[in-house]
Amino acid sequence: MAETTLVDARGSFCPGPLMELITTLKRAQVGDVLELLSSDAGSAKDVPEWVRKVGHVLERTERDPAGVWHLFVRKEK
Amino acid sequence: MRIVVVGGGMAGTIFANNVARRLASELRAGKARITMLTASDKHVYQPGWLYVAMGRMTPDELEREQASLLDPAIALHVDPVRTFALADRHVVTASGRTHEYDLLVIATGSRPVPEEIPGLKEAAIHCYSAEDALHFYDRLADFTGGRILITVGLPHKCPMIPLEITFAMHDFLHDKGLSDKTEFYYTYPIGRAHSLENVARWASPEFERLGIRQETFFNLKEVDPANGLARSEEGAEVKFDLLVTVPPHRGQAVIEANKLGANGFIPTDRYSLRMVGEHADSVIVLGDTTNLPISKAGSTAHFEAEAAAENVAALVKTGRAVRQYDGKVFCFIEAGKDRATYAMFDYTHPPQPKAPNAAMHAFKMAYNKLYWASARGLL
Ligand SMILES: Cc1cc2nc3c(=O)[nH]c(=O)nc-3n(C[C@H](O)[C@H](O)[C@H](O)COP(=O)(O)OP(=O)(O)OC[C@H]3O[C@@H](n4cnc5c(N)ncnc54)[C@H](O)[C@@H]3O)c2cc1C
């Protein structure tokens, strides 16, 4: 069964949201969905760019009223 | 209160000494007890391995007897934990002894796992143990020219190592007159030269100035040692003559075996440093072992240990915690053999690194010695 795993990278400058995502995704199962929380506006740009490069899927992106980005990424391979 | 500290590294040692100092009279009166369970009778200053890899220090300079660093009121057992029975509030060690606690502090650190990337362990050199750092120096000293590829695995401890090892090798080979024969090829997992934006903004032009090639969005997938070829998840193929890696890490196997956290990292509350879940009232997690999205660094371990120690002492004395950990990290950045800068940040403030200078390098070299006072709780 595919699972949704939360990766809470709010307030993370180093390693930062994208590195947290890469770390978790690498050890996830194909088909798993990760929900990345980020307080860094840069994530709305660099996460989709990396996801596209590697061939995973960005299912959707939301910004909540507190200004936190929620990026849902599915592991494809 | 019976306090059991598992792990005698940076976080465990600084925490235990700090609490022992704060609770000196309670310890004397038998109202509190601190026990440390660790895996080695030696305490190692791991940041020194960078200098071992460059032939500038030897491993014996980086070790002290663990017992010599601890407040005499702390009961030390070199007897690693095998079983964490959190529901029953006890741990069982390799020798079969059971230690009951009211408060457990887990600080077992993290370990490199280059074997998780096919071909990496066979092909690459790194500086994540004393033995590996010595081997690194052997290979670097014998290097006569060619392409040096630097790859960075995730997660890893010490976020500055990718930059530091590259600058350090650059200066080393420059001094040997090998600059013209050497091509540096630095890679990094995300779209810039370092996770910290302001650090990347400084490091990239510095690399350009030194003629160091950079490729971003490079996550190593596999290495073909026979042909000297590295392939990335992103589809790049790079040839190398010498492969230098910052290996991916995991927490200790014992953490995974006891199902305390995926990949050996324990879910931890970012402010209270309590283990997330049903054991929050009796378990604190410090240092590399947490799953917090902050740097796995000695300074993180140090600041967390201080915050936790102040809270535990207050709990014993007044019944209430008094502090939250604010995510503070301070990292020196060696920018070559004789200049350095630093990055200081927390959960809400990004770092503003300054241009490297000789004074900051001198400070780092002094800190390499002052560390022992810091571990003892004197600094
Ligand atoms: C090459 C290198 C350079 C670095 N440079 C820097 C730097 O410049 N600045 C910086 O801030 N950080 C640096 N670091 C990182 C820093 O060393 C670590 O982040 C820090 O040591 C983490 O502290 P810790 O207490 O969590 O773990 P550790 O210090 O690794 O301690 C873990 C302890 O747990 C014990 N243990 C393991 N298993 C068990 C068990 N089953 N039971 C009981 N005990 C156990 C071990 O014996 C050890 O005592 C560097 C690291 C390396 C490798």
C-alpha cells in the first residue's frame, strides 16, 4: 500500500526542504507520496525543478493561510 | 530522578556534565543519579578527521579517555545499549545489564553508509572515520593529476564538509605544484553549491575564482569503479580519476532494530527535544540521532544539550521546564588551509556569512583544542 509521509522542513535553512525531500524520497517505496512542508518560498521553484529532472511527479502544491507550502511528491522510480 | 544517558559523544557528554554541575547537591544527596552508557572508552573529536585527511593531524591527537571528560558524579559504563524497553522504562546493555530510568536521553549519533550506493565504497575516499581519513591522505599524497570528482550523499553530518574538503584539497595540491594537472569537479544535490543560500552565494564565485567546476542537482545513483564513472539520479555521467565523497548517513543500527525511528533517526519535537509520541514524558533525543530538519553538527549537539540540561535540572528542582531549543547552529567554514568564515543560524534567522579571513581560521584551530574544555562543561 502506498503511504503519504509527512516531511516537516519548516524553519530548515540547512539541510533545507529540498535536501530533506531528496533524503526521504530516496529511502521511500515507488508509489509513496511525500507531503513536504516548507516555510521557504524558494521551495515552490526548486522542488518542482528537481522533481522534473529526476522523473518523479509533483501531484499538487498548496500554500496554507500561515504561508507554509505543502508540496505533494510521488516517487516514480 | 534516575537519568540514563545513552551515548558518550558530543551531545551525551555535554548534556551529562552540564546536568551534573547544575544538580551537584541533588546528586550528593542521592535525589538524582546520572548514568552514562556508551560504546567506547574513547571520546573522539570527529571534526579533526578533516585535518587527518590533509596530513595535518594524526588520529591520536583527537582522542581522550571518556572517563577523563566526565564529572566524577556521573556513573560511566562502557557497555552499549542493545534493547530499549521504553514502555517499561529500562534499557538492556550488551553485557546483559538492565538499567531502569525516570528520564532517558538518547544521543547515539549517526554513521556513514557508503555501501548503500552501488560501487561507492569500493571507489571513493572519505574522511568519516579515523581509518578512512588516513586512507584519504594516502590517496591524496599519491595523486599525480587528473580529475577529482566530489559527490555529496544525503543525509550527512557536518554540512560544511563538501566545501571544506574541496577548498582544502585545492590548497594541498596547489602547494604541491599540481594545480595545472588537476581538475576539480564539485557536485551538489540541489540547485546551488550549498544548502545555505548565503553560503552558496559566497562559495560559487570562490569556486569560479579557483577554477573549480560545479555541477548542481547531482545525486549519486551508482559508481562504476572499473571505468572510473559516476552516474547521477538526474541522468549525468561523469568520469573521474579520484572520487571523493561525503557519504550518505543513517542513525545507529540499534535505533532501527528497536523501531525507534526510520533510518535510525528518532522523531523529535523541535522545541522541547522530547521524543514524539507516547514516551515524550520520559525520553529526550539529542544530536545527530534526532530527525530534525537541521544540520547534523557538533554545534547543534552542543546547543541542544545545553537547552535540555537546563530543562532537566529545572524539572528536578522546580518541576517545570524553562527553555525551548531555538534551532541554533554555528558552523565554522574552512575556506582553504589558512582562511575561514562561519555560518550561524536558527529556525527563523538565516546565516549571513562574511568573507573568509585568517583570524577565523586561527579561531577554528584554537577551538579544535578548546573542544575538550567544552566537552567537560568548562566552556
Ligand atoms: C569529518 C567530520 C568533520 C566534522 N566537522 C564538524 C565541524 O566542523 N563542526 C561541527 O559542529 N560538527 C562537525 N562534525 C559533526 C559532529 O562531529 C557530529 O555532528 C557530532 O559528533 C554529533 O554528536 P552526537 O553526540 O550526536 O554523536 P557522536 O558524537 O557521534 O556520539 C555518539 C556516541 O554514541 C555512542 N554509541 C553508539 N552506539 C551506542 C549504543 N548502542 N549504546 C550506547 N552508546 C552508543 C558512541 O560510542 C558515541 O559516544 C564533523 C563530523 C565529521 C565526521
